[in-house]
Amino acid sequence: MAIFRSGALAAGGAVLVGLLTACGAGGSSTAGAPQTLPGTAGPASATQSGTSATTAATTPAAPAASTGSTSSNSSTSSQTTRTAASGTRCHTSDLRASVGKNDPGAGQENFPVVLTNRSGRTCTVYGYPGAAFVNASGKQVGPDPKRSSGKATTVALAPGASAWAGLTFSNPLVSGAHSTTPAAILITPPDETTSLKVTWSQGAVPTSGNASSVYLTVLGAGTGP
């Protein structure tokens, strides 16, 4: 019973992120064409300084050139990493979204929200994805997710590689929170404004009242813990 934790993932509830179509079978559903809907979670990059590069592929990294003193290099390296990341950033059109198998534990529901590079180029993601549950009419239900604390890293995605963020909330039947069964989840890649729509078939999610917050972690390499 693995519970996603990044800093303070506690009793959970309103991170309206990507809960997908993987019931008990744990499969995941992919998104169709990107859709833009007003009122959903916007760009969601992390603001921590000092990023470390994480690679979700086996391509070798080019050796870094030495340019001067240690302190100067450290600052330059950090700045170069962010510049490179923004220049090769994954856009919504490069990605498909899915939600992996629920891994419940201690009254918590835990899902990996997965972004997979479907383009022919290597691109990067950094920080938190945005997410929002919507009903059949496309109207958002419940508030945007809360972000758990954690250090963001730049994740390089080769074609076919994935990054994931943990989505956690308290089971409404346990917490007593008011709940709604959404029709879909909109997942927005970091620093993007266009979302990927994923069908939701995991049942009720907390939307208001006691213990209704949903929490989301920063993106890491892979498809889950």
C-alpha cells in the first residue's frame, strides 16, 4: 500500500488532477486531441531554484564544458539547465496523458498521473502539471488541486518515455467529504495552457467539505513509484 508522498501528502482532497479510466485493472487511457477549456488549471511550473536534470531515456548526456571557477560554474550551470529546459519544453501537442492504477492505503486513493512523449523529438517537463475534474458538460467540479511540497527536477523525455506525478486524496466514504463523480479529468502539462482530456471512471472524488483537498506532487521520470 504505497502512498505518494512529496513533503506533505496528508489526508487529501481537491487536487483535481488526472484520475483516469483505470479501475481496479490499473490500465490507463490516453487522451485524444488537446482541448482548451476556460476556468481549468493554468500553467503549473515549479518555482524552486536549483534544478537537477533527470533523464527518462537512455540517451547519453553530452559532457559539460569547463568555463571557470567552481562558484561561477555552479550558477551558470543552473541557469543553463533552465534555459535548455525552456528551449526544449514539451508542449501539449507532444504529449498524451493517462492515469495509472489506484494504489489505495489507509483511507487514501493514490494515482499516478502520467505524461508520455508521443512526438519524434526529445523534450522536457519541469514542475507540476495542472489538472481539473469536469462533468459531462465540460464544467469544472471542485477546486484546483493543491501542490505538495517537493523539489522539481527537469525530466528529459525521449520519444515514448514518460513522467508522472502522484495524485492523492482521502476516500470520500471515509472522510465524509462531499463528493462528485466527474466525467473526465483535464491534465495540463507544465507551462502550457492547453489541456489533455482523459475519461474518468474511478468513481466519486471529494469536491467540498471536510478533508476534501486533493494533492499533487512534482513530476518525476517513469510511470509510477
